[in-house]
Amino acid sequence: MSLAQTLSFWATTGAYLLATVMFFYGLAWRKRHLMRRASRIIVPAGLVAHVVALGIRWTESGHFPYIGNYEGALFGAFLLALAFAVLVFVWEGGESTGLIVLPVLVVTLGYGLVQMEAVGPVTPVYQSPWLLVHFVFSWTTYAVYTVVAALAGVLLLRLRAERRGKTDRSIAAWAPPNERIDEISTPLVGFGFLMNALLLVTGSIWAYRLWGQYWGWDPVEIWSLLTWLGYGFYLHARLTLGWSGRKLAWVAIISLLGISMATWGVQFLPTSYHLFQDLGATMFQSRPQ
């Protein structure tokens, strides 16, 4: 890794880590101004450093950063930070989602750190535009669903505070009203549902071109499909059955398990052709001409 890459990565990670510390310090001592500064100043500063880190990686590798676990984590963390920043600046009280988003953001970059690898040329197995768009849709889905789950977590905390008659404290006092959280979450789930569908479609096309079959019942494929069905049920429950509040929030949180397993759980499996080191191995030998 070059010095420029290393410095840009640590500048990015340091900004998000500082934002996380400030957020939880403000939460513990009920200093909302610290939470707002972390969300509205430090996170955007981290995004600037993040763009630089992505640009340096792109320049030094000669390709868009989509190869390997490090580049995946770097790009995915960027989309998550961007989604959080948009939420913060568009909706009042959006910074309350930092309770979940900021730790996930730091963990994502931490995973990238331990997976950091040197730049190299794009090998033939990766030379497909379908893989690139599949990669983008996958991490966009991850970012959007994480923000939705964060909103759901905030709603559950607010409902808990309401039951205890303590809505004037901490997150419950700063979060958007419950009805507003549902209103914000619905279009986000709709967007994530579309991205999830596109990642399934583009992944299937790439798989066919590489291995000669659209679907192999790989664990990542199964978890991605379950995620899509879970958030599809969320939309059905919200728009058709009229669900809201606690029930809908639990659907969002439980459904996040799917994309979490597809993104992280695969790393603990004995084998999967979604592991970068397994691509091009002998799991599938047929390839359409």
C-alpha cells in the first residue's frame, strides 16, 4: 500500500471514529450539540477524505475500486456515510440514527483494514461490467437497509421511552416523531428493494456468463433473496396491511440479518463462489462461449 493510500484511509477512519466518540459522548451527557456537530461537520469532513481515498485507490490501481474485500468495504462505507449525511441534512432529527449507523460505519472500515491488499490489475474473471454494476447495487442495498434499520432502532427506543414516560430524555427527545420515522423509512425501503432486485438480476447475469448458470443456491444468493423477500413484506405490510410503529420496525431490523449475512457471514463459510479467492476455482467449469 502506498503512503498516500494509507494516509487517506486513516484520515477517513479517524474522522468517522471521532464522530462516533463525539456522538456517544453527547448521548451519554445529553449534549445534543455534540451529536449534531459530529453528524453535520465531522462526518461530512470524513466524506471528503473518503472521496480522496477512493480517488487515490482508483488512480493507483487503474480501475474503479471494486475488486477484493478492502475495496468493497471502502466503497460500502462511503455509501453508508453518504446515506447518513443525506438523512441528517434532509430530515430534522436524522442524526439520531448515528446510534447505529456510526458504529457500523467504523466496523465496516475496520474490516477493510484487516483485508487491505495491494493494488493489482483486473484479472479476466473480474472483467465484466455486470460485476461492476452488481457490486454497486450490492453496497447501495447494504447502506440503505442499514439506515432503515437504524431508523427502526430509534423508533423502538422512542416507544420504550414513551411507555416509561421519559420521552424528554436522550434519543427519544431528539428523534423524529414515530409517524415521521415510518414516513421516512417507507421510500427508503422502496429504493433499497429496487437496488436489491437489481443486485439479484445483475449477479445472475454475471454468474451465467462466468459459470454457465444463473443461480447456484450459494449462501450469499439465498441470503440476498431472503433479504429482498423480507423488505418486500415490509412494503406489503406498510402499504397494504397498514402496519406501522413497533411491528414494522421489527420487520426492518430482522430483515437486515439477510444483507448482513450476505455481506459478512459468507466470510465464515468453508466455501462460496462469492469469496474473492474462490472466483475462477473449479466449483464451476462450464462457461458459455
